[in-house]
Amino acid sequence: MTEIVVLGAGYAGLRTVRELSGTSNVHITLVDRNSYHYEATALHTVAIGTNEAEHITFDIQKAIPKDVTFKQDNVTRIDTQNKTVTLEKEATPLQYDYLVVALGFESEDFGIKGAATYGLPLQDIESAQAIRKHLEERLAAYNDSHDERDLHIIVCGAGFTSIELLGELVYRMPSLVEQYHLPADKIQITCLEAMPKILPMFDQKLVDFAVQFLADHGAIIHTSTPIDEVTDHSVISGDNVYEANTIIWTTGVRGSHVISDSHFDQKRNRVAVTSQLTMKDHPEVFIIGDSSAVPDPASGRFYPTTGQISIAQATHTAKNIKASIDGTPLSDFTYKSLGTVCSLGPTTGIAEIGDSGRIKLKGRKVALVKKMVNDRSIMEESGFANMMRNLS
Ligand SMILES: Cc1cc2nc3c(=O)[nH]c(=O)nc-3n(C[C@H](O)[C@H](O)[C@H](O)COP(=O)(O)OP(=O)(O)OC[C@H]3O[C@@H](n4cnc5c(N)ncnc54)[C@H](O)[C@@H]3O)c2cc1C
């Protein structure tokens, strides 16, 4: 029996076990620290409170094929020499013939002073719920504290996640103002970005639409504003001090800490893999999703880390593992993007879809596209019942 161990039940891990299920003479073990899968692409909605965690999570055990063994445990270390994986609770390390590392992303603080202590990261369900709790507590506190910093929210970074989060925030803010009887004119939503431009993957006209939409709804983006330090009540950039009691840290992501803890050759906890998605010198170890850096043969650069690409890598990995078991050559991973959709709250957004982003969309129809993509993902990974529950 060939032992295949898959680490992480995110987009990449779940798709891998689904594609490998039914292969004869293999035993598949899937490990995740949670009993549930979460739709990472919707974490910002839980963070702002436009969505509940139960709408973007589902039970892993119920979603996976019957021939897959699921272990809920924390992966602490991978030993590629002895082909073992150490778990936190299980005394005996897991032994593998093939390993798929799909441990996903963590928030990146770039070593900026105070960011890890005072910034609220967005990296999983708990951190999303912590942001919501903090935000609502600070707003609720204002009527007693009269501290205007309780009404100020700073979002650090203006990448994809930050912009989607800002979209949810400006959508929900009017109802929060009403709920907590707040002075609307004193609410301040500020986004700080080091780079001179935001969302470089989009056409400038779409970016302008997004920036204007956010500004019209009270969120101001400051570009060319690199963050030097975060304190308990402020974010400092050069001589400027931006004051707020809610500081959300979404400047970017890195791969899993397990990658560096296992002493892999890595950059920001991402391993540069071969075009067959294997670790150099370890053809039995596949690293996919946000913990990997995968070369794009067309551009010579690495593919971006997205859910879409993670799923495509998983399908390819399963194919390559089956080829390796059969003794046939492994194939190179290539990927063609289906498009990019950036929501600005639940009712609007911007998108480039089709060949090379040929179709450019903005406004309400984008929200519909985003919802369709999300519902399709839930249906594919967890089945029809979960999608219906999510729609209700
Ligand atoms: C707010 C937001 C919006 C996004 N929107 C989009 C979008 O619209 N389209 C798109 O394509 N991408 C989007 N992305 C990016 C996308 O979510 C990631 O690229 C994707 O989640 C990566 O998939 P993955 O399978 O590598 O990892 P993940 O989805 O991060 O899954 C990793 C899994 O590993 C588990 N795990 C981690 N560490 C351990 C450990 N030590 N032990 C055991 N288990 C562990 C976790 O519990 C998790 O289940 C978005 C990301 C965010 C944050």
C-alpha cells in the first residue's frame, strides 16, 4: 500500500484528496488543525460582520471521500530525510511515500515594529472573528469614552484583501452607526499603502472606479505611505501619525511557518518548487498553494498565490502522483487564469475575465460573478447541501 499524506484541508489540500480518492493500492491521510474547512476568499466578510463564520465553513470529515483518513492535528515539522511528519498531539510521526504540503498562508508583518503586537491580522476564522469583535467593541465604547480614536479604523496595505475588506466595511458602516448611535461625520476609515499604485493587476480605469467608490463611501486610501511603526493607538509613516483604536493588518501574506521550522530552503516561508510542483531533490514531496512559489514558464516569474491557482495545482499534483506510482513521466504545471474579481462589498466590484482579462466589468454585475464563483467553490469542495445552506 502506498501511503500519501496531505497536509492542510484548504483549497489545495481538499482538491488533492478528492482527485486521488479511488486510486487503487493507496491510503490517503489528510491532516488539518481544524475540524472544518474555511473559504479563505471570504474571510474579510466575517471580519467585518457582513457574513457569519458558519456560512463559509464546513465539516471536513463530512466533505471528504470515505477512503480518506482525516486527522485533526497541528503539523509541527516535516522531515524529508526520514519521510515523516510530526504532529502536535499524535506521539508517532506519520510516515509517507508521497507528501503533499498545502498548509496555506499566514499574515506577513515584514518585521515592522509593533505590527505583530498591535495590528489585527486576517489569516483564518479566529483572526477574522477577532477583528469583528474588536471593531464592534471599539465603536460601542465611543459613547462612554468620547475618544474619537474609537471611531477611527486604519487598514494597513491596499492589496486585494485590503480593498475587499474596505468594501465590506463601507457597506456595513451605516448600520453600525445606527446600531451604536454614532456621529457619522466623525467616523474615519483610512488605508495606508507603501506603493504609489494599487491593484496593479487591474486596468487603471477599473482601479480608479474602485478608489472613487471607496472614497465616496468614506474610505480614503493614502498611497506612497510606507508604514514605519504601529503602536497601540497609531500607525506611523515618516512624520505622519495616523491615530485609530482599530488597526487591521492586511499588508500581505507569507507561507506556513512549518516550512521554515522544517528548515526548507525558502523565502517568506514559500518553497520554490520545480515545474512539476515537487521539492528539488525530493520528487516524492509536492508543495502547492500559498506555501509554494511555482514558476510560470511563460513569464519566467512565479505565479501569484490565489485560490484559483491552488486548486489547479492540486489537480495537477494528483495527476503527477498517479503518474509517479505508475512509473510514467511527470508533467509540467501550466495555468491560464480564468480572470480576477475584486469585490467592493456585497453589491459591487471590479473584474477582468476571459482571455488576458479581455472582458472588463465594474458595478453590480461583478458582485453576482463573485457570488457565483464562491458558491461554485463551496459546491465543488463540500457538496450540494452545503451550497444550499450557504445560499439560504
Ligand atoms: C480576504 C481574502 C480574499 C481572497 N480572495 C481571493 C479570490 O477572490 N480569488 C482567489 O483565487 N484567491 C483569493 N484569495 C487567496 C486565497 O484565499 C488563497 O490563495 C488560498 O486560500 C490558498 O489556498 P491553500 O489551499 O494554499 O491554503 P489555505 O486556504 O490557507 O488552507 C490552508 C489549510 O491548512 C491548514 N493549516 C495551516 N497550518 C496548519 C498546521 N500547522 N497544521 C495543520 N493544518 C494547518 C489550515 O487550517 C487550512 O485549512 C483571497 C484571500 C483572502 C485572505
